[in-house]
Amino acid sequence: MTDAEPRLRRAAFADLTPFEVYRLCRLRVDVFVVEQQCPYPELDGRDLEPATEHLWFEADGDVLATIRVLDDDGSRAIGRVATAGSARSRGLAARLIETALESYGDGPLTLGAQAHLEDWYTRFGFRRSGPGYLEDGIPHVPMRREPA
């Protein structure tokens, strides 16, 4: 891990360079496939939608943490929250969630939280909004945050 100060980046998919796409996808694979042993991470194609915004922190060309924000029929949905193992406990994912709240918090926000992170998302105002479910073999809970 680098000691350089992480820089916040945000872009629609069409504005990403091939290198940025690779680094964002590489982080997701490292977190969801390698660490969490998710055999078939969902490839839903929503990264490509024009209204999807990708937010991430990088330092020295390394992606340290990332999320995406989707347009979901009049509300926004946060997903694909991932932090590199070497960058954890630095508050980067929290800063990305806070950035999304600043940008999109005037409307409802939803997410599918890994069940063990439900309390972590609660600190941002998200509340469980339905029964738990399995996604890619990992227990999740639906969560929603109403506008402040």
C-alpha cells in the first residue's frame, strides 16, 4: 500500500480510461472472488449505463476503494462497495458513502448490504427494508435511506 494521500475520483463508465476500468474491476475481483470466495460474481451490465457513476479513491495509480451509484427508477442505488485489503481501516469506504450521500441524499437511496455489514450502513442512515437474501452465495439484506 502506498503512503500517498488518496485522491477521490468519479466518472461515468464512458469517461473511464481502459486502465481505470481494469483497476476498478481488478479490485472487485480481489475482494469479491479472491477474498470472499464468491464463485460467480454477478455481472449485471449496469456499470455501462449512462447514469451510473463510479466513485473511487486512488493513490499512485492503485485503486484503494470503490463504489458505484445507479439510477434505479427514480431513486439511486449504491453498490459494489469494495476496499483493498491493504487500505482497510482508513475510512475510505465511509468517505465514498458520504460523498454519495452529499451528491444523491436529497432522494431515497437503496443498497444490498452484506448481512454482516448491516450495522455499518446503519450509521449512514440506512435501515433494513425487507427480508434477507443470498446474492452470489453471500447473505445480504436490503437497506434504504430516506432523504434527510
